[in-house]
Amino acid sequence: MAKKLFFLACLLLPFSLLGQSGIDSLMSLPNRQTQSGVVQEIVDYYQTDNIDSVKKYVNALKAIGVKSHDRILEHLALLKWARALAYFNYSDSAEHILLGVEIDKNPLLAIEYNLVSGLLNRNKRNYDVALTNFYEALATIREEKQGKMLPFVYTEIAHILTQNNDLENCKKYYLYAFSEAQKYNDFKLQVNICYRLCRIYNGGIIVNLDSSIHYGEKGMRIAKESGFERGYADMINIVAAPIIRSGQYRKGLKLSQEALGFADTYDFSLQTKYYLILNEGFAYERLGIFDSAWQKMEEGARLRPIGIDHYRLKYLIHKARKENAEALLALEVYKFKSDSVIQTRHETKLSSLQARLEAGAKEKEIESLTGHAEKQAFQITQQRYFLVGLGLIIFLTGSGGIILYRQRQLKQEQAITKMELEEARKRLEVEKQYRASELKAIRSQMNPHFIFNSLNSIQDLVLKGNIENSYSYITLFSNLVRQTLTYSEKEFIEFEQEVKLLELYLSLEKLRFKKDFTYEIVVNNVEDIMIPPFLVQPFIENSLVHGLLHKEGEKKLKIVFELADNLICTIEDNGVGRDKSKAIKQRQRVGYDSFSGKAIQRRFEILGNVLNGEFGYTYHDLYDNNESSGTKIVLVIPVKRQFWSIAEVNKIIPKFMRDSCI
């Protein structure tokens, strides 16, 4: 990193001092390749930090292209400027530039074009399309060995997967980016990734305080050792909250105070200062130092009156002091102000709750709060009857005043419990919405994988010189993509539509396998049902790729559908079997996991939670004379019925009513 900074300092110092003359001196470098390479290095350095500097050196890059009559370099300069505009959310200007750029099948231009398109679709929240753009850019970057671009692409893919609440894959791509950043000694990016992972585990996707603190402290250490003071300030700012939430109140208090010391130096936003002050307040409240907590609450309220969390701190202080009336008032204000904010946050990103609890735990919480509220209501009723009786007997005594006071206290406590109960119910509803959104996110990740596999099949035919079949394949593939995009947004599709989709997919694969491959789809008494789309195809693909592809001679695949309480799908092949397939995979040193396999497993788990059923799949190895003869997969798929069958009607309508109808 030190060498890189020294190199850039040597380049940038004369430019900053001489202005246009600095760029003119750059134009006098020995050759065009050296000039353009140096300027691209500078543009990439400023790409995510300073749009004014990007514009300045993009103009220099374009001037080099014009002077040397290099149209590719001119278009590359325009695309780099468009990428900066898209990154800084000037989407309209970036889209306008894309319309006038010609890629000319140049791989470097194709990379930049896909990066710009990915950023634009990300800004529009078209996350599935943005993922496709970045995956295509990633494939070209690897082919062209443009390693310096990998950290940026990995980080953007991880960012989109974060929006889709895909914890496993977003963490994987952040760690890919971190590894690449280490190769190029990019400490700034390493700190930025630690910052994002700290936030993800502190409620961005899931609440895991140990992981949040781990990445927060790791980022602090990297920033401190590399002398990146701004990064250190950001890290102690973000990690203070999970440290306080984990019970380390004094440590979190110290970090919040240290972060506030950097606030003026690095011009922290008003909102950041507000939360740092409240972090101190929450720590003091947990430590029982209520006067200091109250002081921080008032300081936060003065700094940012439109904020809402100082009301929550006020409520906690009153509640800890047993000041029930004041606690109830503060809670009511906090609830009123937070309702609209929470609703907007849930609509745009369902996973942004600060504490993502499991739905079952929330239901238990609701049951507990409901029982508590009913008990308090019963106590209030008892007190009321007791008060009437006591008033009739000793009307002039002071006992009635004591009972009235106690009843008022119970009402206040009941009101607080009811409000907490209502908040718990809202969190449960959001969790159910999150489950639905996670299914959609998994489908959006499967589609690029599905399309890329088909494109590989087309590429295989073209490389083998099979032009006629490649044309047929492309025609079928276009129909397949159209149907895939149509069905991907639907939770359920008609069973017949799924079968037609499988027929289309298998006809495509048959082109690749030629005459050796035969398949059969058998449907036994299955009608008038709907099923989730794309559950069967990944297993058929595994049978083809891992079982039949390695088999010599005749290759057979049989798919049988039968309807019971759920849809039973049996997929049987006469391939090499799982053991031999695994040995082949190890021999070829294939180190990746099946992306669609993980996604489909997660999808079955979510369907089971949402529909309250046991759905999934099992593998069975087939043998003939103690030798592997293939694999059988049995899937249990949820169904939604379109019409009542005669058998179902007979179950519901009593016999005497059926007789009278006849």
C-alpha cells in the first residue's frame, strides 16, 4: 500500500500544483500505452471517492484517445465516467452516456458496460438484473485476467446480495473482495468490508453480536496499523453499538466517546453524532447511572429534534426508575413517531430490523405478553369490585385512596404491556413478509445460474462446429428464457406449465447428448394442481451433468409424477452413480459448491416454514450385481389445488346431502 500511495503521490502532486499543465506533461509521456495506463490507474483510484477528480482525469484519458485516433480508448473513457456517475447516483447522465457508446466486441469495453449497467440497475433496485450484469462482468474479468477489477465487482455483488437478505452468499463475496484487497494492499477497502460486515451482523440481515464485534474490531485493527485514521474513526463509530448491546457497557461507552472526538475532524453527519451520543446514554442507563443517561438523552434531543430514539432512551430511564406514568407517556411518543419510519423501512428492506428473532420465539413472546395483559385486566376487575365493597363499608377511611392509586399503577403497567404486545405482533408480521421476500431472493439468484448453464451448452456446440444444432439450441433457449422470466415472479404455476418447461429444457439437453440420450416423463393421475416453479429442474440438471454425462453408451432418464397429499416426483437415471461422480469431481479438482443446490435446499426449508409441511428430497443409490447402476431422487413438493375433486367433495359433504342431491 505504501508503494502504491507513493506512486500516486508522485503522479498527483504535479497535477494538483500545475492544473492543466500537469495533464499536458502527462500527454508527453513516451507512448500512448504508458499514458493511458497511468491515467486509468488514477481514474480507478478516485472512482469511489472524488467525482471531480474522476472527471478531470477521464478528460485526459479521452484526450489521449482523440490524439492517437483510438476510438476504443475514447469509449473506455466515456464508460469510466459513466461508472463514476452511476456510483454517485447520477443515473440519468450515466444512462445517456451508455446510449452513445459502442462496445465493438471489445472485452474491456464489455466489462465497463456491464459494470455501469449493474450500478444503474442497483440504483433502481432491479437487483436480479444487476446481479446478471455483475456476473457477466466477473466472467469477462476472469477471462481477460483483469485482477485489479475483482475487488470492486465482488463488493458490488455482495452489496446486492445484502439487499436480497442472502447472508451466506453476501458474506462469501465480501470475503472474496477482502482477499483480493489484501493482494493489492488496499487497506481502505479491507476496512470498508469489515464495516459492512459489522453492520450486517448488527441487524442489517441478522443479529449476531459476536460476529458483528469480530469484524468491527478487525477493521479497527487494520485501520490503526495502516494509519488510516478516517477508517479507524468509522470503525469505532459502527462497533460501539453491538459492543454495548452485548453487555460490554463501559467498553462501548469508551469507544463512543473516542468516536465523538473525531466528529469535527472528519465532519460526521448530524445523524451519526446523534447515535454516538445516544450510545453513551444507553450505556449509562444499563450501568444504572441515570443522571448521565438523562443528560445524554437531552443532548441528543437538542442536536436532532426530529430523531426518535432519544424517546426510547427516555422511556427506558423512566421504566428503570419505576416512574410508570412518565414511562408510559415517553413510550407513546416513541411509538407514534416510529410507526411511519418502521413501516417505510419494512417496505424497502424487510430485513433491517435491529433484532431478527425467529417467528416461533416471537409467537411465544406474544403468548406471554397476552397472558400478562389478561392477568392484569383480571386484577383490575378484582380491584374494582373490592373498591366498591370497601367504599360501602368504610367510605370515610383512606383505604379507598390507596386502592385507587394501586389501580392506576396497574392500568399504566397494562398500557405499557399492551403497547409492547402490539410491537411484537408487528415484528411477527414483518418476519412472515421476510420469509416471502427471501423466497423471491432465492429465485432471483437461481435464474442467472440457470441461464449461464444453458449458455455453456450453446458454447459447447459452437466450439464443436455444430452450427445447425446451435441455431436450433438458441431458438429453444430463447423460448426457455422467456418462460423462465415469466414464471420466476410467481409463487405457484400450473403443473402442466412446469411439465412443458421440463420438456423444453430436456429437448435442449438432448441436442447436446445426441442419440445416446433418451428421456421419459410419466404423469399418473395428476391434474388441477399448482406447484412452486423451478423445483424439479435443478435435480434433473444434476442427473445429467453428474450422472449421465460421464456414462458411456445408452443414457436413460425417467421422471414420474404421482399425486398424494403432496406431489411426489421420482427422477431415475442409469448414470455412473454418486460415488463415481464424486471421484471424477475430485480428480478434476472442481472446488466449487453447487449454487442451485444450496438455493433449492434453502427454498424447501422456507416452503416448509411458510406452508407448515414437510417438503424436501432424498437420494437413493441404485445397484446391479453390487455395481452402481444409477441414482434415484424422490421429491416431495407442496401443491395448491385449483378445483375440488369428486373425492374431496365426498369427504366434506355428508352422505344424506349427497343422496338428496341425486
